Amino acid sequence: MDQKTKKNFRFFLISVAASILIYTLLVFWSGAPEILDAVKRITGFQLLGILILSLTGFLIRFGRWYWYLHHLDHNLPLLQSLRIYFSGLLFVLTPARAGEAVRSVYLRKYEVPYANSLWVMFLEQVNDIAGMLILSCLIMSLFTNSILFIISVGLLVILVAMSATHSTTILKFIRQHRPISAMPKILNLITKAEQTAEGATKLFNIKLQLVGLTVTVCAFALQGLSFYLVTRFLGLDITPWTGIGIYAFSLSIGSFSFLPGGLGSTEAIMIGLLSLAGAAMPDAVAITILGRATNLWFGVSLGALATLSLGLSHRKNGLPVFSL
């Protein structure tokens, strides 16, 4: 295991420890007995339904990733691709989800260049942020019933996201004019970014990007719906749109905080918005913990299983497990 791999695992372990501390403090601050009573309201059958919705969201995002690779002429075995994609979920707890690049290592076995797999990861993250921002517009349902206003803001986010995915032209302009020639390290980074983008020009397709963004919105909407079901089962009377909006807006703030997995910032926003929607503090904390457990931590658990499966498979075939 090299230094980068160790660093990713270190971030992962620190994030797990930090989350345990955060959730423990939240429970004791809000009242452990009240939160335990709130959690007991959810039955095993209801929990299964929530997890199925969350899993479906992850599978849709896998389909998007697989489809992007297909458009770069990389046709991988479906089951193996599924394991590779889910292995990246283990490292969403690294800053800016950089640890998800572990997929690139596994993809090298199938002759997928690092440039292509990293560009797919970048495009995924742009779509994820754009999708969450679009769904975040639904949080306005707490303050306004104007569907036209909400749709208008969502369309604005789509236009900005589409512009962001066409960053090759901007990078090329910066490199050619060399306005930062006095800073060779930054210039070298920009040049490498441009080369990475040029290696995936097949993804610069308006139709492809619109479909990808639509798929992303559907995936996060399903996971937002699973969060709404948690609120519903714990007795909070809000609309599905409001629940999805709270989930997406909280994730967006967590993403922009650049904290691993948005830990702390996401939970704080969720609790605040749930309180604003009428939830008592113990219920708001219970909803937040369960909502994160059935999405973030459920995904991390799937990632751990996928990584273990790939590790066993590689050991059996005499291949290195991974090395970032």
C-alpha cells in the first residue's frame, strides 16, 4: 500500500471517527431517550423500503458512469463494472471525493487510460453538483408556492452546469495566453487538465450531457424521496418536494464545504431546515441521523463490500489489490 492509498484510508478512518463523535454529541445534546423513541417508530419493513430507494439511486448513478465509459469506447463486463463503481463509494469520505479515483486503478486492467476514467469522474461530480442544486430549488417550497419561480431557478442551474462541462476551451485559452507563466506549477496543472479534457472529447455532446444530468436528477430525487420517507415515518408532515429539497440543499452545502462527505455541515443544515419545517429538535436529529445512515453510510457500506470483493478477486488472480 503506497502513500496515497494510506492517506485515503487515513482520511476515511478520521471521517468515521469524526462522524461517530458528531452523532454522539447530537444525541446527547438533543436527548438520547427522545431520539431513541423516535428511531423506534420505523419498522423493519419501512427501513427496507427506504434502503431500496437509496440503492436504486446508486444503481442509476452507476448506469450513468457505465454509459459514459461506453461512449469512450470502453465496454466492460457488467458485473465487474458494478463492483468497480461501488468500490469508489467507500472513499466518498475523502476531501472533494478524490478517493473515488480508486476506480481508475481497477479500470487499468481493462485498458482504460487514467485520463479517460478521471475525466468521467470529473463529469460525474459536475453532474452531481448540478443535480443537487436543481433539486435544492425545491427547498423554496418552504417559502413560496410559485412552481414557475422554482423551475426558472432550476433552468438557470442547468445552463451554468452545461457551461462548466465545456471547460476545455477556457483551459486552452489560459494555456495559450499564459497569463500565469510566472507560476510554472499552476501552468503545468492547467496543461494537464486540458490534456485530460481533450482525451474525452466524445463526452462534449449536448445531448449526452442533458441525458446525464436528467439521470442524475432522477437518482438524487429517489434518494431524496428515501429521506422524505424517513421524515414521514417519524411523524413530520411535509410534502415530498420539501423533503427532497431539504435533502438536496443539505448535500449541496456539504459539498461546497469540501469536508469529507460533508460531515458536520450537512447535518447542521438538515437539522436547521427540519426544525424550520416544524420538527421538534429530537425528531430533527433522529431524522438527520437516519437519513444519513440510509444514504451516505449505506453507500459507504456497499463500497466496503465491493472493495473487499475486488480485493479477494485480485488476490486470487495474483494481481495487486490497488495502488493509488
